[in-house]
Amino acid sequence: MNGVAEVSSCSSSEIERAVALLRRGELVAFPTETVYGLGADASNPDAVRKIFAAKGRPSDHPLIVHLADRSRLDEWAASVPDFAWSLARRFWPGPLTLILRRQSCVPDAVTGGLDTVGIRVPNHPIALELLRAFGGGVAAPSANRFGRVSPTCAAHVREELGDRVDMILDGGPCSVGLESTIVDASGDAPAILRPGAVTAEAIAEVLGFAPSLPRSGSPRAPGRLASHYAPEARVDLVEHGQIVARVSDACRAHLRIAVLATSPPAGLDRETFVFIRLPDEIEAQARELYLALRAVDRAGCDLAFVELPDETGLGAAVADRLRKAAGRG
Ligand code: TXA
Ligand code: MG
């Protein structure tokens, strides 16, 4: 489904244009290894407000500040605990966001008025080139309309935002495909707020103990709204072995049905559903999950059935996004 390789560079004139736009307070979408981000100068509140307008996102939802490397961390975050430095050293650049106490210079527009700030050093050559050339922090949420599936290629950004974004840097398809792991490092004990490709197991190895896992909390915490990361179609999670019965019931209700699975379910008439294949391997499943959810809408389906994967390692992140797509996050 996603056979095209990551694009590892842009022309220097494209980077220069992107930097000039950021400096003027405009929006630039850029690739990261996780998903595409919609970037603005994090030190410019007016520029940051344009992100919320373009996405249709409530202004109290905090944004992640992207930096070129961890040496700039102290400019944005205060009293960074030792365990957070250990995680930064091990996983940056990479798909990890740390929530830290903010420095007073971080605009409220970025943090939604919270006294913490999310920071990440992304691992994509184009993102890093842009961040180095810009020099400052770039505030960027995923480059989709609020509540919808994150874009994993430049065409999806265009589909989501049209001309509400001034420039899109094309880095090809994202190699991870799911948003970064978010670790709250603002308190005494690290807690995973959003699972991602930096797995709980990998974090535990660095810390020497297991971090606490997501629990239900305030709607400000990542993806805690009733429906997030969702296609237009309804997504229904099915227990193993129930797919045939569920599809048959839905057919009687005259719904157009999609089945997302690694192989087509046996015992069903192929005319009765649209089969959207998920790769067997969990890394590839993560990479292609949002493509599959977009395919459900493209096929004009009302309802998609999918089984949760095994929730160890990266499977926890895939399962988390599927629950959120199903409105059960
Ligand atoms: O992989 C990613 O993290 C991508 C790429 C572009 O870096 N970004 C991304 O941003 O997913 P966004 O805004 O779509 O999701 C970030 C989540 C939001 O749900 C937000 O609530 C949470 O991070 N967040 C940001 N700052 C926070 C803070 N200070 N406290 C708690 N949650 C925070
Ligand atoms: Mg998002």
C-alpha cells in the first residue's frame, strides 16, 4: 500500500522559502518520521493562532514545540528531571514527546495556558534541516483538521487543509505513521500519555522501571476526546471470531461495510464488504493504519470492522489509535 520510500532532502531554495514563511508568521507543513506537522514559529503567538484557525482546533489544546536538537531544551523547559534527560539522550531525534515544566517565555498560545510544554526533536532529515535553518522552535500539531486522521504523506495534508497552509514540504510517506509517544515528565513519576513507536518496554529499559500508562483524564490530555484520529465512517472494534456475525448483521441493515484485517475473513460473500488489507507485521501496520482508515472513507463505507492487535510493543499504539477512531479512547 505504501511502497514509496521517504524523501530525504528538499532543495535549499525550498528550505529557504519555508524559513522565510515561518519568520513572517505564516504556516508551513513539513514531514516528520511520525506524521506531517503544521508548523508555525513557536515564539510568535499570532502565527501559532493561525494553526488553530487552519485546523479548526480549540485554542486550549496545547501544541508540541519541535527543536533541532536537545541542546536547546533548556530554552523552552525548566527544571528538566534527570530521567527526562536520559530519555532525550536515548530517543532524540525520534518519535518521543516530553511534557516538561515550561520556561516563562513560552507563549500561552502554545501551551493552552498550561504551565507545561511538549517538546520533541523529530527524526526526519527535512524536518531537521528546516529546524536547523530556522534556528528557533516550531510549534506543530499533526497537519489534519481537528479530530481527523493524521496525514502520513504530503497529498493527505493538501486534502485536509487545502490552501489554509502556505507551503507543504514533501518528504514522501512517513516511516512510523503514528504520532509520537508522549511522556509526562513534569511530575515526580514519568507517565505515558499517548503510546507510540517509542514503546513502554523501551522506556522502561532506560528508566529501570515501568512508566505508568494512560488513564482516563482531562480532555486536554492527548486524544482524550470521544472521537479522535477518526474517519467519517463509524469504526467498530470486533472480538476475534465475531467478524462473520457482525458483517452479516450489518448487511441486513443495508450498510456499506469495510473490513480491515490481515486476510479476508473466511465464510463471507466477498460481495458484501470492502476488504482493506492490513500488513501482518506490526511496524507496517502502524505505518499504513491511517492510509487504511482513509481508504474506508474513499470507498464510501458507512462502517468499518477491525480487530485490535496484540497490545505489546508497538501494538499498544496501534490499538490506542483504533480505540480512538472507534470513539472508545
Ligand atoms: O508525532 C507527533 O507528535 C506529531 C508530529 C507533527 O510531531 N504531532 C502531533 O501533535 O501529534 P498533535 O497536536 O496532533 O498532538 C499532540 C498532543 C495533543 O493531543 C496535545 O493535547 C498533547 O500532545 N500535548 C501537547 N502539549 C501538552 C502538554 N503541555 N500537556 C499535555 N498534553 C500536551
Ligand atoms: Mg493530532
